[in-house]
Amino acid sequence: ALSLRSQIDSTNAEALRLMAGRSRQPLVVLAEAQSNGRGRRGRHWVSPYGENLYFTLGCSVAGGFAQLAGLSLVVGIATLRALESEGLANGGLKWPNDIYSHGKKIAGILVEIAGDPADLCQVAIGIGVNVNMTESASSIDQEWTSLRLQLGRFVDRSALAIQLAQQLQRYLQRFLDRGFHAFKDEWEQAHLWQGEECLLSTPLTSIEGVVLGVDGQGGIRLRVDGREQVFCGGELSLRRI
Ligand code: ATP
């Protein structure tokens, strides 16, 4: 099912509402603008009207939350491939799931899960891509870019939405069959900060280490004081030093 909206609070919120108790069929929600676009940990995703893509794929999955470890990283690769198909040549990933181009954020991902943690759950895969935005978003408090700024031309949002849906379908099918492990190498190849000295912020402290890669569940592997340590969870944030 496809739900096209002019203005909505958040495409993820709408997908979760549509799936609650009802549809088990996969659905896509697209909006021209979001009044309450969400990032991780309650942060705001700036979502001006008519310029960008605000896209959520919703689907029901049997088997509980545990098998979804690493999903948002796989969505990162699928999104990067869709942007590349439009001509982006310099994109890369930042753990866990931001997409950067020339050191600036071009797309963000928010995966939200509801339902029974051990059985049938509803998954909302939200993707915000800066497509034709040039200057209207002065309220963004970190460096950002858009496909238009990178490619030097206007980009057709419908074509990009179709690419995104196709890449997601391809990557999700394989992820549900084989888990994150099958994507580890591909993800590391796209990671911008492999081998770099980084700072990992947790709710309690910050840890300095060298990025070694990811583990089979999508956790980040750091070398800290000569020893490898793995960190995972939604409360973590990585920065380059
Ligand atoms: P991390 O994911 O590593 O914790 P983050 O600060 O990028 O870092 P997210 O929750 O992924 O956090 O994204 C939300 C942040 O993205 C906002 O706080 C803002 O800084 C930035 N942001 C908001 N809207 C946009 C946009 N349209 N394009 C680029 N960046 C944006």
C-alpha cells in the first residue's frame, strides 16, 4: 500500500499507526513535509515542504526484535546505493546509520520497532534524504548537503523514491534470510571512518578508540588502550577527533 501525504507529523509515526492492529502488508508512506520529523533520541529532522524525500517503509516481521540487530546499518547501505544510482559518487556511511557526502550529512535513517518483542513486530524504516534543498534549512545545527548541491542539478524525487524502494526490497530480503553478518564487509567498505581515531559518546561517558569495523550484529568495534571492545545500542554516538 502507498500513502502519499502533503503534510504529516512524521512518516514513521504514520506508518506505525497504519500498522497497529491492522495491515500486515508492507506499506510505504511519503510526505511533502513533516511537522515533527524525528531523528534518533528525540532529535528533530528538518523537513521543509516539497524539496526532499521523507520516506517510510513499514512491514510486519515474525520472530521478534532480536533478529533485527543491524537492520538500520543495512538500510544505510541500501540508501547509499539508491543515492549512487542517481549519480552521487562521494557518499559514505557513519556508524550506525548516517549518510555523508564530502563530510556533510545528506541523509538520515530512523528505524522504529513496535509490537511483541518476542513475536510479531511492526518495523518502520524511516529515511530522510536531502534532495533539492539548497538554503531553506538554516536551522540545521550541523553541516549538511543535498543531492542537488552535490550533483549540480535538480533531482527527480519520484525516481529516487522508486530506487530507494527497490534497493530496500533487495537488501531487506537478504537481511531477513541471512542477518547482518552477510553485510559486514560491504558495510565496512562504505564506512567513512575505518581506521580513524574517534570518540564514542555513551549516556554516561566518552570513550576514545580507533575504529576497527563492525561485528556480526552491527556493533562498532574499537581498539581502546590496545584492546578490542564492541559497543552497540541506540544511545551511542560516534565522532571523529
Ligand atoms: P548520531 O546519529 O551520530 O548520534 P546526529 O547528531 O547526526 O548523530 P541523528 O539523530 O541521526 O543525530 O539526526 C538528527 C540530527 O541531524 C539533528 O540533531 C540535526 O543536527 C541534523 N539534521 C536535522 N535535520 C537534518 C537534515 N534535513 N539534513 C541533515 N541533517 C539534519
